[in-house]
Amino acid sequence: MENVIWLSGHERLVDDIVRAENCSLFDSAGKRYVDLESGVWCTPIGHGHPDILRVMGEQASRIAHTGFCYACPEVAAAAEAILALHEMAGGKCVFLCSGSEAVEYGVRVAQAVSARPMLMTMSDSYFGAYGSAYRKEADAWFCFDWAGCTRCRQPDGCSEACERWAAVPFETIGGFLFEPGSSSGLVRFPPDNLIRSIVAKVKANQGLLLVNEVTTGVGRTGKWFGYQHYGLWPDIVAMGKGIGNGYPVSVTAIAPQVAKRLERHPVPYAQSHMNDPLGAAIAHTVLAVIQREGLIERSRDVAAMLMAGLEGIRKRTGVITALRARGLMVAVELRDDDRATRTTRTHRVLAERGYILAQRPGLNVLRLDPGLTIERLDIEGFLETFEAVLTNGK
């Protein structure tokens, strides 16, 4: 791997994974590892799902890529299915390659159609690796620090009586970009009252609601999309990761009322793999598999089992200081020093014992995002191993 630039901040623990099946990984010696993070949270229906493999072959054999002046009906069919999930009939979709791109495209749409191009978001949001949503420059973004809002007990939502709320320049804000729970990988959920208050204020000013569902979408939180836990109706939704089950495809969905405005203010954006039929066919199939196999409903039962086990470990060991979760998106905080020594050691030992999960770089936080198809026996095995590692260090 000396000729490969590795991801900054992440420790490479296994060098020779050569095969994957559902939530199992295998190295060149045949050792099995349980994948508890779905790659990079990207395989909700498991590695190598037979329907995905079939559609990849069939669609690629017909046409995988189209140009700017001709199209494939599969793209329209996939768009229709995605818009139906968001109750955006009559809206528009664009198929892209990464979650970062889907978010950035949505931002550009909002800036193009809004009379007020400034956007608001939470200070701990992560939206991708490039573009305006990545940079969050002060003249284009207002970043709201909601750290103190978790202790607020106002039953009727936010008001001018709150200094933090009063400081928000709503008169300049044309849209709110919401990340419903990932919080830069730390799995934190802004209070319902706060989010509903922000959305109501922005909408009252004819602003837009944009949602980043790259991490929280496609069943990850026990619902199709994270925004559904807040009872919201977004104008623009960015999807990635799980929508392609490991294939690099992303989607930006746009509600009909915004799509109409976009006709008058088109976004100058061209990308070589925009609306490729292969990516669209895969995304369409991922949705069909989740619906047909009842995976969201199944995931809620598995999540309840996982959280009950983690809560038991927390009580018995005293090492876990916090558990944050929604569906199969879980953060486990450990009692540790400022160098995250215990967390790093635990992460390494779990990999040696055959369990792959994520450590947030340099922090005392482990993250689990297993596929919705993970076997209950694998969850049981992980819980037993995790408690042993926290108790004995091995």
C-alpha cells in the first residue's frame, strides 16, 4: 500500500481484504471480519447483494454511460421512484457521483433560485470535501452553534427572548441546510423544537429547506430518511453513500415548486457522469430491495437488540460514557485520556478479533453503521467481544 494515499486521520488496520459477502469481509488467508460500518456507511443491503450484481451486469451490457444530448429511460424510472419516497411527485432529480457533489449541487440550486443567497446550517455539520458547503465562508453561510440548545426547556419553540436566537440574521437567509444526525460523524441530534423553529422561520421568509441525507438516508436511522424523524417537508434532498450500495452514485432531489423556479434560473453545471444509467439503475434497485425485503422494519429490531446490549455493557463496565443512536447509526463514547489511548487500543483489538468499526480520528468515539442486513448472531458476537475487550483489554 506504499503507493496509495490513505485517508487522513484513519488508521489502516487490515491490508488485504480480498472478498466481501453481505456484512462479512475476508482477507487473503481466509480470515473473516464482521463489517460493522458498511464500508464507509455505504452498503445498507450488504456487500455483493445478488440483485445489485445482476443489475450491474445487465445495465452495463446495455448502456452504462450517456452523453449530454441523449438519455436512457432507466434514469427517468429511477428518478420517479426516488421522488415518490420524498412525496415530491412532479419534481426533478439529478444523478451524480458522490454525496459531496449531491450536497453542493443542491446548494447551487438554492443560491440560484433564492433572492437571499445566504444559507444557514449547524456549526458541527459536515457536507463534503469541496465547494461552498465545504468552505462555509462567512459571507455566504451563517453557522448556528446549538451546543446550549439541548438544555433548553422552552415548550413552544425558539423566540427573540433567547440571545442565541435573536442573533440569527433571518432577514438575510434564503435557506437552511440540515444534517439530521450525523454531526460530522459524532451522531448528535439537534432538538426537535429548535429545528422546527428554524424551518418555520426560514419558510415564513420564503426560504428553502435543504437536507443532507448522505449519511442518514436509505434506512440508516430506522426510517427512509433522517428528516422524517422531525416531521419535515424538504425542498431539496441530497443522497449518497447507501443509495448506491457501494457503487459511486448520488442523487439530488428537488421539489416541484423549486424545480419550476430552476427553469428560470438554471444552474450552470456539467459533469461527465451526470445522469448515467448504470448508477441510476443501481440506485433504483437498492430502493426496491429495501422495500421488498422489509429491511427498514428489520433494522429497527436489530437496532433495539444492539442498543440493549450496549446499554448492558455500559452498566457493567463503567467504561462507556455516552451512547447516541438512531436506528443503526450508533456512536459509543469511551472514558479515555486526551489522546484517546483506550479508544485507539480498543479499535485495534476489535479488528484483530474480527470486528471492523470506525474510530472518529483522534477522538474517544467509536461509530457503528452496520448494514440493515446484518445477522443477529454477528451482533451478539460483537457485543460479547466488545465487553471482553473493554473489561480485559483483549
